[in-house]
Amino acid sequence: MSKRIIVGISGASGAAYAQRFIELLVAAEVEVHLVVSPLGQRLLHDELGMEGVDLEVLAGRADHGITQYHYRDVGASIASGSFGHDGMVIVPCSNHTMAAIANGLSDNVMHRAASVALKERYRLVICHRETPLGLIEIRNMEQITAAGGIVAPANPGFYMLPRTVEDIVDMVVGRLLDLIGVEHELNTRWTESEANPRAGRE
Ligand SMILES: Cc1cc2nc3c(=O)[nH]c(=O)nc-3n(C[C@H](O)[C@H](O)[C@H](O)COP(=O)(O)O)c2cc1C
């Protein structure tokens, strides 16, 4: 049976992470349930040039099967504890959305689904993007972690010697896929034998 993952896109920088993540979920035949905040939509526009939420562009193909929910529809199926799934990932996750989740606010379906994921003990992964961190963000991260969520900041490693922006995006997205148990073939895992393939050149 295919996996079922809820994806939230909020208004933090890093729309490319969301696009690549969704593309790879669809490629892995994962059932994607998507909610985009109004500021998330703005970031899709500003950083990817997208008009509206273009599911075909996000998925990289026409037959994507993605279900999208209206941000304000707190009556949507994903807002219910009875909606079984294999995890929720918010990528990128803004300070605002992280604060709402850390404090149990749920006046939209993204925050509500995240809150439900915590109480039902589903995996919740927060791919936060902002720097530097203030005390409030650090405390919110602690609160989410204590509640069982995983804070996985958009924080790419460089040990695989990326050459392109796409390589850097893949470093973050590969970790997110690992965290929800979706297989991928991205070259993002450190193994000593393959480490630093260009070391010693020049
Ligand atoms: C171009 C742009 C970039 C932004 N980047 C970030 C960011 O990286 N991290 C962040 O926490 N907020 C960022 N913000 C601010 C959030 O979008 C803002 O706090 C908003 O209320 C978030 O709402 P949401 O969490 O419902 O999407 C950015 C806003 C804009 C317009």
C-alpha cells in the first residue's frame, strides 16, 4: 500500500525545497495531501515564479494525484484524528507556523493537522527556515520536540561537495525523505568510503 503524507508549505524562504520534496514524493508514488498558507503561496510566486499553486509544476508531472486543501478549511479530512497517515512535513516552515504549532493553535488546517499529528503520535517534521534563532524560536523548537515532533531545519551539509543549488536543495530534501521513510536515490548519505569524492583534486 502506498504511503500517505501531509505536506504543508508555509511562508518561509525555500520554496525550492517544497517543490523538490513533492516531486520526489510523487515519483515514489506517495499519496500527497497538500496545504499551502497564503504566505506560502506568495513564496511559491516570488521564488519559483508560480501563479497560484500549480500542482503540475510542484509534482513535475500531470498525473500527480495530489489532493490540495484550502488553508482555512478546518473541516477538511486532514484536520481529523481519524485521518490515518504516515507523517506530516511542513517545508519550509516559518517562525509563525512553528509558533502556532508549538502553542497548540489551530485556526487553519495546516496548524490543525500538525496539532492532530502530535496528539495522535503521527510523525511531524518541521523544516524550519530562519536565521538567526531568537529565544522564542528556540523555545518553540524545544516545545515541539518535547511533544514528539522533529525539528529538521533547512540546514544543508556540504560534505558531499555540492556543485549546484539543486545539489544543496537535495541535501535538505533527502533528509526529509529519510525522516518519513520514503526511499530515494539522492546522493545525500554520508558513507566514509564514498566521502569527499573530489578530495585531493587540484
Ligand atoms: C519574501 C519573504 C520571505 C520570508 N522568509 C521567511 C523565512 O525564511 N522565515 C520565516 O520565519 N518567515 C519568513 N517570512 C515571513 C513570513 O512569511 C510571515 O511571518 C508569515 O506570517 C508566515 O505565515 P505562514 O506561517 O502562515 O505562512 C518571509 C516573508 C516574505 C514576504
